[in-house]
Amino acid sequence: MLFFERFVVRHHLGAKNKNALLSFAAWIATGGVFVGVATLLVTLAVMTGFQTQFRDSILAANSHLYILEYFSDGMTNVDQVTARLEDIPQVESISPFIYAKAMILNGDQVDGVAVRGIDPQAKAEVFIDSERLVAGEFNLDSDPDPKIPGRMLVGVELARKVGVAAGDTIVLAYPLPTTPNLSRISNVAFKMRRFIVSGIFDSGLYDYNATLCYLSIPTAQDFFELGDKITGLELRISDIYEAPLLRKSLNGIHVRLTENEWNAYRAAYPAAEAPLKKVAKRYQDRLYFDTDRLTDAQRDQIGESALNALLALNKRLDYPYRATDWTEMNEQIFELLNLQKLVMFLILTLIIIVAAFNVVSTLIMIVMEKTREIGILKAMGTNSQMILRIFIMEGLVIGIIGTLLGGVGGYLIALSLKRWKFVSLAADVYQLDHLPVQVVWSDPLLVFVTAIIISFLATLYPAWQAAKLMPVEAIRYDE
């Protein structure tokens, strides 16, 4: 059907074109699209790599969900809360944890640290299976006798700052809360204990590596004089991206129902189905209802009794317990990365737009060069729509070839950056020591669609100018 148009396009852009300037301009336009697409693809791969690396490193050092108490210095009713959480099908593991601040001393080297008390059995796979342990062994077994050195894990940057290696002994110091006057450092009484550095870990993030160390929960409870108290519970769930929904459900913001519970509810209250579907989000076989988004009209449609029945089905935590998740704790980091990725996409799209001006100028040159030929074609019966399609196809050929070459070139550059890591970063500034790269299918698809749309828009004006040429005036153009 478009055989004639394709033939003319090959004639204009192919090797048989006698005008070397036109061929050169076409290649320049193709090269411009190539550079824009490759640059944009590599940049998005780097930004996605940052997001993925931050996420994986954060989740290596933290759990998906945390259960804490409001206005409390520790949680005591652990079994009661755990029993409530074990009924949630997507929860894979529940373990207690302790979080406290202390000082670490090695000779004249002193630094502040964040101490995490963990269940060694629950965390063993995080350090061993993920190869986060870079020296020593995963061993937090400590003797109850404080005169015998305990065992701890420290971050790789913290070990470097205080000058310790696996097997060395350090001192952990904690200011006693019973000190009568904390206004002067000389009045502060410290509790100290020696610890053997059994292992050194690398979480992937500089801040964690420079400030974090691990003890077993019994050792941390004894050292910080917590008794049987813990800071809270940490949960790992089957899908990390469901954590925000589950957190809102546990805090009573969303109502979480299984498929069977929803079917039973809508059978009992059929009028509530339509408005509730507008504020529902399905996740596998579970539904989350954001009742705060219901308008007054929707609440009237549902009815007070039906709405109360829905809220009664919610499996929320009772006060004083609250839930937080990994996305909420690191919300600013991921919002900043998303904003940077969007801004970089918009800025680098300008390169493709500049390349589109080359496409426009190339097509205008072709129209001017082939004006007489266009007039002859029109005189022989070629209509304006066919001329329009010819020049649109010429612009799209330039855009598509440049996009495909740019995609291949960008992918090879991204693959090289990922494999050989020849771009290093300052870890204390960027949290990472190398440039992370990850290509996900949505990024190239977005780049390809954007480039082809811009190339198509660039063809419209030259193609329209060619299509509106009058045959007689076009034939007389070269006379």
C-alpha cells in the first residue's frame, strides 16, 4: 500500500542520492538523535542504579516494617503484639530489636556509634547469605559476665576510623542515666565494657558503615540496663512494596480485607460496594480501603452502619503501638532521587529536541532540493496526502535509526559502567564508592517513545510545506 512512498524515501535518503550535502545532513540529524537517546538512556540507568542500590543497602541494614510504642522507653508486651502480627499472612518473620547510642574507644580513637541489638538467628542470613560480612565471622555470642569481653560486629568505615580489625578488642562506653549532673562532661559516669570485633560488615551505604555496630539482644539489654525491655519489633514481609499499605493498615489509616472478607462484606452491604471501590487498592488477594478519601456524598451512600462495620473489620494495632516502614523512614532520600531522575529526563530530552531541529532542517533542504521532482510527481497524479506521508516517513526513518543506534550505544555504555566500574565516587559524599547502573525495561521504552514522538513532530512542518506545493510553480522552480 505504501510501496510508492517507501520507494521515494529510499531514493531521497539512500546511497543513490547524488547530493552529498543532503546525505551528510541526514547523517548529522541521525547522529544528533543517537547522542540524545544514548545520553538519556545512560543517565536514567545511573539514576535507577542509585535508587536500587540505596534501596538494597537500606533493606540490608533495616527490616521492612517496625512496630514501636508511643512515648515509651521500651516495649514489654512482646508476646501480645507478636500474636497479633503472626495472623498477617504476608509477614514472613518477626524479631525484636534494640536501638541505642554509645561511644566506641580504641586507644586514643573515640567515635559515636549507633548500637543495634538483634536476634543473631534472624539476622544471620542478611550478613552471611548476602555476603555483607567482609572480614571475620558472624558471631555475637557473649558471656553474661561483663568481665569477659563480649562480641560485636562493626561497619567497615567505623573499623577504619578507630583503627580496628577482626579479632581486635575495643571498648564500648555508655553514659549512665542515673548521673546527677550532665551539664559537664567531668560529671558524667560511663558504663564500659570490652568487646571483641568478631566481624566487619559492609552494608553498601557509607553512613551505616561509619556509625553502626551490632550486639546480641541479651548483651545489649544487659549493657544498656534495659531489663527485659526492647525498642520494638522488626518485620520482614513477602513483598517490600506492600510495606506502606500494611503500615497504614496497622495504624488504622487503611482498612485491610482479604478477598473472602470483602465478598462477605459487600454481600451484606451492597450499596457500599461502588463508593468503596473508588478508594480501594488491590494487592494480590488483599484490598486496602483509604476511607479518608471518601467524600461526604460517598459516606452518605455507604451509610453509617455499613461504614462502622467496615472499620470494625480493620486489623489495626491498639494504642500505644504504631507501625513505620522502610519507605516512610527514608522518604526524603527516595523523593529526592525521583525528583532528580525526573529533572534529568526533562533536561536531557532537550538534546533530542535540538536533534529534532536537525531533522527539520534536513527535511527542508530535501524539499527545496526536490521541489521540481515534487511538482512532476503531483502533475503525474500523486496527491498531497502521499507527498505528506513521504516526508513524514523520511523524518521518521532518521529518528528511528538514530533512536535504535542510540539505544544500542547507550546500553553498551551502561553495561560497561556496570561491569568495569571505572567511574569512582567519594563514598562520604555519595554514600557509594562507584557509579551504580541498572537498566530496567521501562526506561528505554520511555526514551524510545519520547524520541520517536519528537521526531514525528519535527516532520510535520516540512512535510506540510511539501504537500501544499502547486505543480506548475514547483516545476518552474528550477527554471
